[in-house]
Amino acid sequence: MKIALVSPYDWHTPGGVNNHVMNLGHELRTRGHEVHVIAPGSHKVDDPLVHIIGRPIPVAASGSVVRIPVNPRIGARVNALLTEQQFDVVHVHEPLMPVLPIQVLRNSRAANPRVVNVGTFHARKDGGNRLYAYGRRLLKRWFREIDGKIAVSPPAAQYVERYFPGFYNIIPNGIDVDYWSDPRHEPIAAFEGTMNILYVGRAEKRKGLGTLLRAFGVVNARLPDTRLIVVGPDSRARRRYEAMVERSGQRGVIFVPEQPYDKLPRYHRTAQIFCSPALGNESQGYVLLEAMAAGVPVVASNIDGYASVITHDVDGILVRPKDTMALADALTALARDPARRARLAAGGQVRVDDFSWPRVGQQVASYYERLLDQRDSMELTRARRLATRE
């Protein structure tokens, strides 16, 4: 198959959807398919299989900031590329996100009437989606262009189905299990000898870092030989948390800059517990999968996206979101119980196999093939009807 994977986000900015597109492309190529990527970007890429269309700008969305193009004039370039390449499958991620995904859906069938359009919905936001709510009437036109719909989790499917009813095939985000579980990732010597709790992510309010910092204050008072390692990008919010820790004199908290992909597993190898206390707006929880694959027991908020990954006390621990004392108690109990940590880590490694890229790639490729077979069957039926009339 000749496949186009479309990301709405700046290809030069790392993120969950871009990582998914990149890894899915790699997995599909290993299966013998020709895979192209279409995405916006601030500069060209020296790769004939990556097509940069649209210059992204920062736009506030879902309590975060995304980099997307907003100029609808990119439609001509999209049409020219799709006409030239004649893809069998055009797979658009966040297909109703302005502007690139909609332009792809708008032009794909004009460029190739036999194309199969697939859309994957990644997002879930508590309280709904204003774009979907107010733009539903307009967006329905492009939603109807999607032949096969995928959601990365049941919560993500329920979220989009509120606005656009239909069947959503659940195919999760994938993860490179072998990479994260590789024993060659060495622990960080400077952090050894202490009970390390690891947090990886941005310092946005919805990620719950404030709750974790308060909970860790309780944990550290109970167990002085504990450390909280916070890994993530610099931001004004993060600097506020750093100042809060410094003013309070809180001990045992280490802020570490955002780490490149090849260095991050060393922090997981150093940690005895991974904690993600997000308040909501998580469709699945990729950071949980990374920790589980690395063999680190997970403590996470009991929100829909996380509960779709973790079964409480089987492959992780779920606690009430925003509940400082419940989080502190869960972390304290786990820190004191090495046997339970080992059991949860083993359960997590079993569970994360469901999200391995070979398994996810097979599900996606099989779905493409099913949709192509349906297209061929419909075309054959139409041809027979026409022949009968003649």
C-alpha cells in the first residue's frame, strides 16, 4: 500500500501525535508499505518521504499551546501533492483540527476518487470541545469524508462521539517496548541510594504537578530518604513551581531539564516509582506506557484516560485526582513495600505488551486492508448494477 500519514502539528516540535505518526510510519515500512508523512513545519526536511506544508504558529488549545498552520491557502499545495502521489490510504491524525487535516480531507478524493480516508482521534478533554460544539455543522462535511474512524482509547471515542456519532475502531497509541525495557540504559549514579519518585511532563496545571509537590512534602516528612525527580521543559509555570519549592524549603525535590529521547530511559531506570497525577484531559497516558515498559511501578490519577490503561493494584495504582493526601498515602505505602512494587512492575510489563508497535501496527494495517476490501466490494456492486441496467 502507498500510505500518507498526516499530522496537524509542527513536525519539528516533539509531541505525542508526532511521535505516534513517526513510529507508526516506521512500523508500516517494516511491513513493506510505502509511507509518506504530511505535516506543517518551520523549515523543510531533507527526506523525500516527509512533505512539509504550512508554517505553524502557536495557538492555545485544551489548556496547552499547539503549533499549527492557520492559513487556508495551503489547499492548493495539498491538492498538488495528493494528485501527484496517488495514495491508496490517507490517514489523518486529529482529522478535524484546523487547517492542514481539513484541507487534506477536502482535497483527497478530488485527487484520487479511489482513496480511502482514515482518521485517528487522539484527544479527550473534560468539559467538552468548543471547536466541535460550535463548528459541528461545518465540520460534519469533512467528517463524512472519513471512511474509517479510529480512537486511541474508549474515553477518546466517547469524547468525539458526543459530537460526531459513529463507529470508532479502538487502536491505541503504540510504544517501543524493547527500547524502554533495554537493560543497557544505565541508572544515574548521582541519584542512586535513595527512594526516587519520577515525574515526566510539562508543568501545566492539568498535569497535576502542584498536587504531586504537596503530596511529596508529606511523603518526605514520613520517609526522609525519598527524592522527587521532576523532568520536563522549562516554562513560566515550571519556574513558579521551582520558586514555590525554594521558598518553602521543601527538601528532596530535584528539577531536571527536558531530556532527549535517548537519555530519558536512564531516569526511569533510576526511579523506584513513577507518578503521573494529571487532573484530566488525558485520552490514554503515554507517559504511563513508558514507565510500565521500563519496569517502573506506576501511581496515577484515576481519570478515564489513565483507567483505560491501568487496572488498579494489578499493573499500577490509581488514586483520586486532586487529592493530596490520597496521593501521599499511596506513594508512602508503595515506597515501604518492595514486594508490591515488584508485583506491580511485573504486571505493568505484561500489560504494556498490548501497546507494542508490532501489535498496534498490525491492527492499523489490517484495518486499512479491511477498508480497501470494502471499497472494492462497493465498486464491484455498483459495476454489476450498471451492467444489469444496460
